[in-house]
Amino acid sequence: MALAQEAISLDLDKQLSLEQRTFLYMPFMHSESKLIHEFALKLFQRLNNPLNLDYEKQHKAIIDRFGRYPHRNAILARSSTAEELEFLTQPNSRF
């Protein structure tokens, strides 16, 4: 994440191909920070790739709803709420 943030702050991402920028932006999409997702949304909007933007919106919606990715709870030894457990039974609830 730190390297991606630094590259963006130096405008190095603007020198990259679409595929390379998409890869560079992935840590933002997978963050559990609402603030970082606000920034990620802007990054993915700039890519002008509807598929990647849609994935970011899906990830952001989970963070907006739960403040974290419920599918990570078990591996991180976090307790899940009843709402999270119900969510995890739904299609496309895990990435």
C-alpha cells in the first residue's frame, strides 16, 4: 500500500499502461478503510474501465456496510456478527 501511495503521489501511475495502473490500484480496493475506498473510487473512475470500477464499488459497499470484509474474519480470528454470517451465505459475498 505504501509503495502504491508513493507512486501515485509522484504521478508515476500516469506513466503506466492501463493494466499496470489497475494492478497498482489493487491495494486500495482491498483495504478495509472507508477513507481509502473514497480515494480508490476516484482512482478507478479515472481508469475509465467500467468492469474495474464496478468491482471497486462492490468492495466499497461491503466496507461501507460492515467496516471490514467479513470473509476475512475467520483467518484474522475475528468474531462475525449475525449480519455478517448471513451476508456470507449470499452469492458473490466473497472475493
